[in-house]
Amino acid sequence: MGNSTSYNDSRMAMSILDCGRLVIWPGKNADDLAMVYVLLLGDTYSEALTVTVAQPGSELRIAGIEWGRP
């Protein structure tokens, strides 16, 4: 697994784990830089999402978010 970030306040505790990155995948657009699989882990729940990061021009942008496990 990759990097881990934890958040904790009175309402919620959550860890975010960077579980892997792709730089080549089917359906990749010309501006896409990476696809990152992220786990969100809490005390009573867990969820996953895939984030596609693109760079159209000079700015980084989130090109897509897909919720759920593959």
C-alpha cells in the first residue's frame, strides 16, 4: 500500500490509503495523467474510489471519480 492520511474529529474518524496508481489503462484520454485507487477506512465502514487525474493545459484536475470497489 502507498501513503496513508488520517482524519479524526468529534464526528468522524477516517484513514485514506493510496493503494495504487496506473499511468497506462484502457480508455485513457490524452490529458489523463494517472488513475489512483483509494480506500476510505473508518471505524464502522469502508469504501473505495478510483480518481482519474488529468492535466488539460497547465492545471491538474480531477477528470473522474468512480465510487465502489472494482
